[in-house]
Amino acid sequence: MKLRVKVAGCSGCGLCALACAYEQAGILQARYGAIRVQEELPESLKVRVRFCIQCRQGYCIEACPREALIRVKDGQVVLAPDRCDSCQGRFPCVPACRFGGLFVHPAGTQPLKCDLCGGEPRCVEVCPEQVIAVG
């Protein structure tokens, strides 16, 4: 299971990021979510939506010395929080993601990574343009 985004139809409203943050942390602040919406250029209507794409390469998995990022049977990459110690604040998994889909938690405790909300991604449910889908 993976998320798919039709960026051309995205308005950049950020509701997906807020829904993700609320689902993950109970906070309505986008920086607590594992999906980010960014304008490509200032004053532009073009946006970029970043999140873990559950890539086959597993760059983040390879970069994690604690084996806290694991590929499960359906191909999804999940974070085992009990194994993650943030590598003493260095987060080698975050820059290792060539797709920009991992983020540092605002508290600096662990990486933020899309977990697909257990199979029912909230970002898909709230997107007013219906450009986010599970594929």
C-alpha cells in the first residue's frame, strides 16, 4: 500500500498535513505530521507534497544503525519506536531518504514517517480536491 498524489490538482491547502499531525500527535500543527505541503516557488500556485513513498530501495533502512526502520510483509516501511534513539540527534535516516519523505519530529525524539494510518490514511479522507489516494 502506498500513497499517490496528483500534484497538478493540489491546491496547497495543507489539510492533509494537519490531519496527519492530528492523527499522529493529537496536535493541529503541520510540523507534527509525516506529510508536508510546500510551495515550489514563492507566490507560485505550484506545490510539492512530500511523504514516505514506501520506496523499494529502502535508503532509510540502510542508513539506520539501530534497525528501527523495517520493511514489513506488504512492502511498507515502518518505524519501530522502541528501537529508535534518534542516533543521539543525528537522524541519519532523514537525509538518506532521496525522496525527502522523512522529517525530524519537532521535539527531536524520532523521525516522522508516514505509517499510512494503519491502512486508512486520514490525509486521503480530508483532501478537498481528492488528489491523494491509496494505490
